[in-house]
Amino acid sequence: FVIGIHHGKSKPENSNDFLRLFVDEMKELEQNGIEINKQVISICINDILCDTPARSYVCKIKGHNRYEGC
């Protein structure tokens, strides 16, 4: 499922601020799980998939086409 989509002339300046609500909620779910039909189900993130520009943004690294990229 999609975690976040941004629409605008430029991407949000800080990826930490952009993902803060998701990270906070996932921390709580990993610690406490989620209750469904009176049963607590544990939650764990195994992978996060991003395209190359999104990965560079989230990891705060220069993209492959930036000045002195890779």
C-alpha cells in the first residue's frame, strides 16, 4: 500500500518531516501490535521499496545524476 504521495512544484524539503507521522505510527504498531477481533496481531516492516529518486530523497544521498553523484 502507498505510504505517502506528494504533489507540487517541488518535493518536501525534509524527508524526516514528510515521513514523521508514518514512522511514529509504525513504532507504536511494532511495540503494541494491532487488535483485530479481540486478537492482537504483531506488525513488522520487512522491506521498503522506492524508486531511485525516492530512495535518494529518503536516505538523504545525492542522486545518480547530481553533480558528483555516483
